[in-house]
Amino acid sequence: MYGRYGNDQLGNALLILYLVLAVLHLLTRWHILSVFLLADAVWMLFRCFSRNIPARRRENEAFLRIWRKITGFFTLTYNRLRDCRTHVYHKCPHCRATLRLPRRRGEHTVRCPRCGDSFSMKVHFGKE
Ligand SMILES: [Zn+2]
């Protein structure tokens, strides 16, 4: 394996996708799935034995950026539901950072801890 790229997070994701597709293929017998299985296996092996290491690293970094966005969305949604009685989540209009603020009814001036800008917002439900 000297000089070859080997495995990374995208490789692991392709392997998990392969296993999921294989089980689905066994259960459903859909022929179209065998095309995806072959494509997934070819891509996985190509990446593993590739000598173009910088290109494979870039692919992995692009994959990780997308993966973090997906997991970040689910984490934020879970936290919003968990805290919906006590906190509000609001985006800073200047830097787009998501802020977690105590839920108090009325109009408030908020200072963003990331960019330092202030903005006003209304909370419609909650304690006075
Ligand atoms: Zn901000």
C-alpha cells in the first residue's frame, strides 16, 4: 500500500452505504441497486488505491464539510426542541451566527457575542 491513499472518513461512508445498499438489495431484489452497488465499490477501491493523495484529501474535506452541515442541522433541531420552553434560537442578522437566548416575552436588544453588533428582536411567547 506504499504511495497509495488508503482509507478515510469518505471511504468509511462509502463502505456503510455499500452495506446498506447490499441489505436493501437482498430484501427487495431491485436490479437497479446492483448498479449502485458496483459504482460504490468501484469508487471505494479507486479512492483506496489512488496515488493522487492531494485530490483524495480534497474529496474527503468536501465530504466532511457536507457531513458537518447535516449533523449540525440535526443537533440544532434536537436542541431547539429540547429547549423550546426555556430558550429561543435566533440568527444574528449581521454574521448569521445562531444564538441561544433565554425565552422572555417582549422586545429585547441583543448583543451578538461573535461579531459584537446589536439588534432588536421580539419574543411573542414566554415568561414576562
Ligand atoms: Zn453576529
